[in-house]
Amino acid sequence: MSPSITSPAKQYLVMSDFDQTLSFNDSGIVLSEMLNIGAFEERIAGLSNIHLVQQGGELAYLILHDPEYRRVRKHHLVEAGKQIRLKQNIRLLVQLLDDLDGHRFTFYVVSAAPEEVIQSALEGIVPPDHIFGTRFRYNDATGEVESVLQVTAGYGKVAVLEQLRAKLLTSHDRVVYVGDGSSDIHVMLHVNRLDGLTIAVSENKYITPIARRTVLSEDASSVLVPILEELLGWNSTRIRALFESRGLLLREWDKVRTDSLTISEASGAPAAEGGAALQ
């Protein structure tokens, strides 16, 4: 009997951001604290305000151009990766995605964080060839960064997604993207347009209206919930049973839609009397 072959219809591509999606802190913050470089967030905000680089590519710009960050070497990036605080159960997430009810979800990490940081942080969890991050060219003599070979931010994530989709022969509607912030907007819009599934893991005001689902949790395996519901049609009982089979309990599972409003008096409008009801 010939070996069984997984049906192409059951093959999915899952792409995830890294900073604040699989981790709790930005890679740049960890690197800056490790090297005693201050005001990282202020520098990023300054670059963002003048739109000098695309969102997500700020750390690469600082490493290449800022005098204090010019001392960053490859071993610094590897060490920073080891200090990254990861979300819980990333290994379990990757393992479960490999076979969900006969469906295989191939997992990749695509982030603007330096590739060495991500590979170091996820060593033994995600294979290096499944990680796409910012790549640098180093000077052989001094070890300093000479140039940027690739920045996987903004539209760069779309390019990687399409490269992987073509390699894996995955149809557009079998793509899942997980992200947390503004640098994920381009790829989420792209995936949505092609009827894929987008999942936000933060309450970022720019991304939550775009993502088809939002999941807030300190556990990385939480993104399985919308995948199981939206793509495989599982109900809550079956989902809870899967988590319990791995020793996990869904203790609090609140499905909430929140309207965020700021209300002020209109200019020139008469002040409302105290206690008056809105009609």
C-alpha cells in the first residue's frame, strides 16, 4: 500500500509576528536595556513622527545610523534573544498546529525584529528556516553592521507571505496571520482581501478594526480558538476538550464586543440640564 498523502485541501499556512505577539516586550527595548542605551521609545517615536522609515523598521535604522547603536554586534542580538520573555505554550501551539483533526498548519514567524534575536529566543521551538526577520550584513573585520539586507516590516511581510504561499502551494483562503500592531496592517489587509483569517492579539486601535478576530491572552496557544472555530467549525465544548487533553483549562473565555466612545459637548450647543435624558 502506498503511503498516505495529506490532501492539499487540508494544508494551511500560519504566519505570526514576534514582538508582543509571541513575546511580551519589544526586541529593541530588551537590546537597549542590555547595552544601557536610554530613550529607545523616544527615538522610535521620533522616527515614526517624521515617517523616515516604515513602521517596524526603526530598530534596524538605529543599528545602522545611531551612534550609540552602532556598537551592536551579532552576539549582542543573540544574547538579547535569550533575554526575551516569551508568552506561554508557544511550543504546544506549534505542536498542535502540525496536526489538528487531520489538518496541518505549517507555522512561520515573520517579524521586523532582527533575525538573530528571534532565532535565539525561539531556539528549539521554531526551526531557523521557519523564521524571517530583519537581516544584516556584517563587516568581517570589525563585526559591525554594514548594511541591511532585508527588513520584514510593512509590505515586506506581504512579500514573504506570498513567497511561502507559492512554495507550499497554499490557496489564499487557507492563510492565517497573527499580529499585534501597526506594522501588521499591510499584511492583514492583504490576507483579508483574499479571504484568509487574521487574528489580532492586542487592542491596538489601528489593527483591531482590521483583524477578523481578536484574542487577548498571555498564552500563545489562545490563537488556536479562532482557528478551530473559523476554519474547522469546532464548538466550544470540543475546543475546551482539546485544551484539557493537554492539561490546560479555559478558565475565563469572554466573548466581548466593546464600543469605545469619547463624548464631548458640541461647540455652540446649549448645555444639557442636569439629569436630562437623551431622546
